[in-house]
Amino acid sequence: MSRFWSKTVKNLTPYVPGEQPKLSQLIKLNTNESPYGPSPKALAAIASANTDGLRLYPDPNSDSLKQAIAKVHGLKSDQVFVGNGSDEVLAHAFLGLLKHEEPILFPDITYSFYPVYCNLYDISFKNIPLDEDFAINTKDYIRKNGGIIFPNPNAPTGRALPLSDIKALLESNTESVVVIDEAYVDYGTESAATLVNQFPNLLVTHTLSKSYALAGLRVGYAVGHPDLIEALERVKNSFNSYPIDKLAMAGAVAAIEDQEYLHSISKAVIQTRETLVKDLSQLGFETIPSQANFVFTKHPSKDAAAIATALREKHIIVRHFKMARIDQYLRITIGTDEQCASLVNALKEIV
Amino acid sequence: MSRFWSKTVKNLTPYVPGEQPKLSQLIKLNTNESPYGPSPKALAAIASANTDGLRLYPDPNSDSLKQAIAKVHGLKSDQVFVGNGSDEVLAHAFLGLLKHEEPILFPDITYSFYPVYCNLYDISFKNIPLDEDFAINTKDYIRKNGGIIFPNPNAPTGRALPLSDIKALLESNTESVVVIDEAYVDYGTESAATLVNQFPNLLVTHTLSKSYALAGLRVGYAVGHPDLIEALERVKNSFNSYPIDKLAMAGAVAAIEDQEYLHSISKAVIQTRETLVKDLSQLGFETIPSQANFVFTKHPSKDAAAIATALREKHIIVRHFKMARIDQYLRITIGTDEQCASLVNALKEIV
């Protein structure tokens, strides 16, 4: 604490991301990265952009990237916003679209960055508890609010809502913005991006960090009504004119245009997930049905933190949250078949 | 305007960056980019990082980059903060270190992003007029304030203050943070980074977008007392855990380690600047003494906006600001010798 800090800084409780260990030789199943590399076309596009042209600023509007995203979703460029990872996109959405008189609503168990944004921008919020099966019940959100946000599928549970539930919520909630955070949508969930033309208060966010295997490149985006996008652009242009660098732009465009590759590696992850869930079940683990590239699982008798520690001794890292309701669960990223087999073998010895 | 916008968004007046034209065949002297490419070592480092490893998140703390920066300045890593361009670094400094009860102070003619940040974060400010020679008089800043910020050399004037003036200001102003924005410091100005160990309220910001010729990569940094750096880290970790992507990290480390290249291209720009100032003088232009990679110049009889338009017809872009006191000036980025010769020839025809 320093007398030079602003009040805002003094009151912050920053987000703590999952560990990025500098050791190699680890099986890293803690931060929901893809076990497969990005599209070879993305790497080739980056190589082509890696020239003396880096002396020039990037396009501040990222037009080519917006066009590629718009095309994939059957939308127009002015329905697309891009940022330095979906975290930056979400930050701008909190300040620009979710800061109102009434508290915003999000689940009690969800992406733990949401309350951090609220703290940063002085936004009041109310947690809506997941039901006893750790499911979001959208009817619980039908109340006065300044906005609604949740991931679909939810994190860290992996549980998804059908599109019909999202649509019903939007039909009931027309006076505030609803943000559906679809970081994990490509692993088996129907995207709400198809509802964007129908609901002017719907914002859907995506990231290239998971299914596109480009966590290292920092690109995320949002789609929504042009008025919502304009709000995000106004915040962005009051903060940083050029958040997407030239290499990220080139790589992201090529990755998004390569939908075939996206589908092939997403499908592989889904297959591995189904096998892992069965294997965990045979070891006694109870796993929440997952539509994500991770599973949320607990053992009926063995303490979750103890399992995480024992796994780490065997050079396998998973994520454990010391939080009410979920401190007996582990969030395990889906790795390759080989990595998941190693995990299962290690767990056999531990439990 | 939309009913879904927050009050913050409704009140914003976003920054307008210089044009990034999509046409080639232009002589682009409008956004102070380097006429030379980045260090070949930076391009090689980026190529080495362009692998399947992009599937993993970058180091959220950017340790290797902080170490490289600390070494160049003879500081420690905990005295260094890094961000997605110095604009992001400045944004976090405004929210974390310059938002207090008293208004902050900056020149009436300066980087036009400063009032935009104040607007975004609801920070009160007071403009201190430059003197009639467009110089900053640091004595004018000895008054109650919530913080002080100005570029050295100043933009868009290019005029620099000696380090002794900065030091005297810091000796008088001990109760609030002083930010010296050194975006253009490598073209002939003494850096205040050497004063960081002496003054716990000094923050010095740098960018890789100008002298390092990496505007396309989006990397900037700040050096200061660890308490000031901690404030920036707290804001950053409440906003976006990973603002520096893996490619930017690799390229920036290599560029910073190649000080020899930095000095060689900075020296070339300084030499071209001296020639251009002489050539402009022969055409009747009056140029403010510049220590930057641009000059700020006016013609005694020909309207600045008209000159800018005429240059554009000849495929040369310079920057003109429609603002009080400076609407008869043009800001011209220093290009290569050939580009500046073309500019001078075009101006000969115009004036």
C-alpha cells in the first residue's frame, strides 16, 4: 500500500490466473489450453507478417479480423468487436454495458474474473446460486437487474445450457444487456451468436485461446447489435487504440478462416473427454456433465486438494479452487489421449 | 447512443489515432513510426516463437521482458511494468496513480490521449499552457495537484526539457506522482529513468513503437518505485492477465537486448531530422527545435491545412491538428533521407 495509490487501486482484489510453470516435462492440465497446436495456416500467416512492416502501427479497427469473424457467424463487421483476449473484451463490456444503477447478476460459481471487473469499475453485483446439480437455472435471473452475464458452458463446472433456455431468458429480459461468455462453446454447445440479429441486448463473447489453440496470441471477440459494439469501441478507443498487434491479427484471421481445422481438433478433444469421464467414473470419481475442454470432478472419499498435491508430485498439474461449494472438486483440462491416460494411471495410485 | 450504454460510455470522447491508410505507394509521415525496420534479431526471435507453443498462455508476469528492460536501465525487475503499448501502460497509470481528489496537471498542448483517459476514469485535470515558444515551464507545475504528466520531449512540439528541470520539479513536488512520458526520448533527450531510485513518486514510460521500430508489436513499459509498479500490476491483474502475447514478448526481449541497433537507427533519424530542419528553413518554414522523430513546423504565409491537403494529393501524409494555438502547424514524421527529400520537393511546389 502506498500513499500514491488511487482509492481504486487500494480496493482491488486482482484475479489470479492459473499457474504457467516454467518447467517443461510437466503434464499441464490446469489452464484449459488446447493439447493440439494452432492451425498450420495461422503459423504460416504469422510468418508472412513477421517483416519490417512491424515498424508500422496495426490497423486500429482490425477490419480484416472483424470481416473474418463476421463471415463465420453470418453477421456484418459492425456487429463484431475484437480485443486482446476475451478478458479485455469482457472488461470493456463490464464498463461499457454492465455498469448501471441496478446490480448485475451472475452465478455464485462461475468465472472468477467477473467480481474482479465489478470491483475495478465499481459495479454492484448479485450472485445467483447454481442449483444443487451445479446447473444455471435461467428462471432465477428473471428479476430487476443492471445486466446478466454467465459462461455457456459454465466454468469451472463445464455444464451447458440449451439454446432454448438462453432464448427464453432473452425474451423475458429485454431491458438490460445479457452477455453469454462462450469461451468453451466449440466443445459441444449451441452458440447464442445465432440469436444476435433477434435480440438487440445480447452480447456473445468468444476467445481464440481454447478451441483455436492460440492462448499465446491474445485474441478474443464479441458479437452483438451494432449499438452494443459501438459502446465497446468507444471504451476501447478511450483506452488503447491498437490492442491487436500485426502478428496476432494475421494469425487470428488465418485461424478463423480454417474452420475445418477448428472442427477437427475440437472433435478430438470431445472424444478424449468422453473416454476420460468413463475412466474417472471407474475410479469412483463423480464428474459433472461437461461440454467444455475440461471436466469438474470429485472423489467421494479422497480430499481434492490432497489429490492435486499428489498429482503435482507426479508432474501433473490440475486446478483446485479453495472456494465454498467447490473445494472438493478438481478442474482437469482435457489433454491428449496419452496425457489423459497418464493422469488416470496416476489417479489409480492416488485414490 | 443506446439505452444499454453505461453513463461512462455516453460521456466518452474517444481518442482519434493518426490515419493508417491501406494504400501503399504513400510516403507516410503522419504517425511517427520508424522509417527503418526493427532489429533483425527481433524478427528472428519472433520466428523462433512462432510454433505450436502458441497454444499455451504467455507468462502473465512477462518476467523475461521485465528483466531485459531492467538490465538496460540498471534497475530491478520489480521496478518495471509492461503493457500492450505505452497507451495501455498510461491508461493503468491514470486509473491507478493519477486519480485523486486534486486535479492532475498537464500541458494545454500535448499528447491528446491524456484528457481522454481523464474522461474515461472521471479524473479532474487542469491544463497548464506552454509558454509562447511552446516550451513547458516546470515552475508552472508547482501548485497543489493530484499528479503531473507530460511527455519529454513533448508531443506534438518535439521540444525537450533538460534533466535538471525534471529533477528540480521532482524536488519541489513530492506529494503526488510525476509521470514523464518518454515515447520519443531516444532521439536526443536525457532519460529521467536515471532518477527512479532517487524519487519514489517518479514514473517514466517508454514505448517500443518509435525508436525500436515495433509499432506493429504493441509493447510499452514503465519504470518506477516498486510501490508504483505494484499499483499498475494490481490494475492490470484486475483487467487482463496476459496483455503481452508470446510473439510480442519474444520480439521485444530481442529488440531491447540489441541496443547497438537501436542506437544506429536512432542516430540515422537524428541526422535526417537536422537536414530536414535546414531544408524547411530555406523554404521559409519555422520549426520548433525538435528532439523527437518528428518536427512541428509552420509556414508564415501558407495555411497549414491547405499544405497538408496539397501534400496528400502528392501522396505524402503528414499530421495536422485542428486545435487552438497549433492549427497553423504541421507535425511531420522523420522518414528516410529519400522520403524527406521527396517531401521537401513537394513543399517547394506548394509554398
